[in-house]
Amino acid sequence: MKYLCLVYLDAEHWSACPDPACADYARQLADSGRMLAAEPLHATHTATTVRVRNGELTLFDGPFAETREMLAGFYLVDAKDLNEAIQIAAGIPPAKHGSVEVRPVRQLQTGPA
């Protein structure tokens, strides 16, 4: 089953985890066959939030919500169950400085129901 591990960090810890540490962990996951994708994100000031209401497009600078921790990146993994996904998330280096939200991925229905 696919799980998305969303990495959140506050501004103070945004650069606390060097890229090589995250890349090494991603490489370990890839070598084990459990890594589907992983990418860090640029800082939240580069974000644009898009809303469409009543057919009208509205853009906002920055993330949707004002929160202390900001989305810093993600790991999309293949795990046998939630427990394995949690163990994978616990190994993500930024988990020591922020938090990692683990969520199962729904299959998108693209054909006839």
C-alpha cells in the first residue's frame, strides 16, 4: 500500500537537516524497494495557493494556512501496512526536528465506476 509521509518543520529548524542525510535515507529506502518518490520543497514564501470559487480563480502568496510548522517535503513509500509506514517515517531525518504526518494514499478512480 502507498503511504505519503509529509515532513513538517518550523522556520527555526528549516535547515537543521542537511540534504545529504535525507538523500542517504532516501537511497536506503530505494535500495529496499519501498521508495516511490521523495522531494524536499522550497521555503513557504515561494508557495502560491490557488482557489476556484464559483468559477473564479483566486491566487494567494504563501501557503493556505498560517501554522507554526510548514510543509518541507515528502516521501511517497510502499509499505505493507501502517505500522511499517510509521517505522519508515520515524527514520526520516527531519523527524528529529519537526514532525512527519503519515497518510494512506487513496486510489484515484480514473475510469468508469
